[in-house]
Amino acid sequence: MKEMLQKHKQYLLTGVSHVIPFIACGGILIALSLAYAFRFHLQDAHGGPDVSQAPWFIQDMFTIGKTAFTLFPAVLAGFIAHAMAGKPGLVPGFIGGLIAGTPQTIDGKNVSAGFLGALVIGFVAGHVVNAVKKIPVPKLLRPIMPIIVVPILSALPVGALMLALNVPMAQVMIALNNGLDHMQAGSQIVLAMVLGAMIAFDMGGPVNKTAFFFGVAMIQQNNFAIMGACAAAICTPPLGMGLATLLSRKRWTDEQRESGLAALGMGLIGITEGAIPFAAADPLRVIPTIMFGSMVAATVAMLGHVGDHAPHGGPIVLPVVDHRLDYIAAILAGTVVTAVTINLIKPPAEKTPAAEGV
Amino acid sequence: MKLVAVTACPTGIAHTYMAAEKLEKTAKKLGHTIKVETQGAMGIENALTQAEIDAAEAVIIAADIAIERPERFSRIRQIRVPVHSALKNPEEIFTKLK
């Protein structure tokens, strides 16, 4: 049982590894084009940013970013199934994922089963293909198995299942969204703390991505606060560690001070991975510290009603953030807390290059 | 001992390469020769040839995800570990070879 879960985790992460560049590409292009609309006060009837009034290249950028995002559920499901069943997994995976990403109109709202649906259907597709592969076939028919029989026999049930699941899963997303909307301040803080801790815990690993995807899924449902909390939490581990190396030179080796500068750069563009060299060298001190810092950042952002319209974090998304001053305050608070805490609990670096292997 | 290895993590920008470096350093320290293929966000880099794989006594696969082209290693001994164990206890991986 444990081994099976382990395997499925690996399949999921394989899908995630393929989807990350799509999200980064889509996220940044959408963020930039929305930033343009914000900057020049191009607004639609509801006061939201309206890219359709922008010059053609901004509109193109927006469309390209959106397209990368449209592909995201299909790629996720496709490559989960691919990891499980090899090449034949791609057809039902892509089809199921694309269906999951198709918006449904429920009670006048456009929602889709999205990321959650894609994840589920990716696993289903993998299992279905593996089952279909086991059907015994006479030698004569074997050549048509991989190009006709397996794709059709797997795509049909997987696609039909996703079509049937689409509305109920979209309803789950609506319920989740409504629940978040009506959450009391107290539970909002708890949620922000959990998200912050998750974002920092493995710096871009599966736990981080779970929280991140939750934020992204909520953007698709027009709830920007979750991503706002994540966005602030995403950048504080590298920013905080970078600031720490600047504040107290004697605690850090030359190499670490160098990675400190790199971490500051990565923090600014919202790459949590910048903190990894520090966490790898001293996980017991660094990981709890950055988790604490990110919790602070996420909580401040949540309390300040920070909303992030782009599926990306860090200071780079500032132009597309609602309540920008609160966003800056959240990042500063998390960064300073991280830097001061780590410098308080970390002994000075030894003169010899003690931090082996960093 | 002649070894080959593959490293791969979900994001493919940090752990993959750090694990590769650790494996190379540790192998050198313990007197093994090793070639490490990285399967990061840039795809396969420092790719292993089939001849190199056939000449090796074992392959260390340090990965949190399904690796690409695993069929290449079907005929040699495989040691499969998560990426973080290559970062934390690389020497322990090599003791598994004995």
C-alpha cells in the first residue's frame, strides 16, 4: 500500500515537472499584459483590467499566455498518464485533461474542474491504459493495438468519465470558493499560515507546489486572495536568507554570501528555490526559520486583502496585485523575520570552509 | 567501480544538479568512476550512451519522478533512491552497491 502511494506520488510529480514551464510561461505573460492594462487604466465594466483595449502586441501576449494556461490541465493529466503507462497514456490523458479544463457554466458562473479534475483523470487514464494493454490479442491484430485499439478503448471511457465528472467537480470548486469567501478572519489566518508553511517547507518541491496549485486553481475561480498569500510567501525564503547574509557577514562563509546574492535575485523574481543551498547546508535551522517567515508574509498578505491576479509570486508580480502596499508590507515583514531569526539562531561560520558540499 | 547515474527532480532547476554534483564528488572520494546524466527542466543533459551504460556495473537513479528512457537500464543493476538522499547521505547510496 505504502509503495503504491509512493509510486503515485512519483507519477504526479512527473506530471507536475512537465507542467511547471507552462505555468511559468503563461503566468508571466498574463501578469505582464495585465500589468499593462493596470498601468494605463484600461478597465472593463466591472473595473477589472481589460486587455482588449491594449495595443495588439499586448493582446497577443495575453492570448499566448492564456493558451499556455489552457494547455496546463491537458499537459498535467497527459504526463501523469504517460509516467504510468508510457506513450499510449498520452491520448486519454490529454483528452481527459482538456475536458477537465473546459469551463462549465453553472449558476451563471464559469468554472472548470481544472487542476483537481486533471489530476484525478490523469491517474484514471494511466490505469485504464495499463488495463487495456493487458487484453490478450491474436498476433495478427497486434500492430493495430497501439495506434487504434488502445487509444480508442482508453480515450472513450476516460473522456466519458471526465465529461460526467466535470459538473460535480466544478461544483466542488465553487463550494470551495464560496467557503473561502465566507471564511471568518480567524480561519483565514489559519489558512494563510498553513499555505505559508507549505510554500517554504520544501522550496519548490511537492508540498510547495500543492499550495501553489491551490492558489492557481483559485485564480481560475476568480478568488485572488489565496494566490496573494502564496505570492508573498513564495519570495521570502530566498529574500530572507539573502538579507541575512548581508546583515551579519561573520555568520556566513564566502560561498554562502555569494549564494545570498543569488538568492536575493531569485527572490525578487519569485523563485523559492533560491533558498535551497542554505537549507541543504543546515536544514534543521533554516527550514523552520523560512517556514516561520513565509507564514508571517502569508498572514500579513491575507489580512491586508492582497489579491494576486497572476499565477506567480514575488515582487515581480507587484503590478498585478491588489492592495500593493499591503503586499510590500507582507514581503518586508516575512523577509525581515526570516533574516533576523536565522541570524539569531545560527552560530558564526567557522573559519575553515565548514559548510561541506555547498 | 564503474558506475552511471541519473538524477531528476520535479522542478528540474536545483536539486537535479546538486544531486549530480554530490554523486560525482562522493564517487571520486570513494574511488569510483561515475558519469551522471541530469534530467532537469532543460531535458536530458550529459546523456549516457548505451556503451557507457553497458560498461557500468550499476546505475544509481536518484529521482522523485519517473525518469525518461528507463529501458536503457533494463540490463544492469539499478539502485533507486529519492533525490534528497543523494543530497543528504550520498555515501550511504554507495554502500548499497556492495
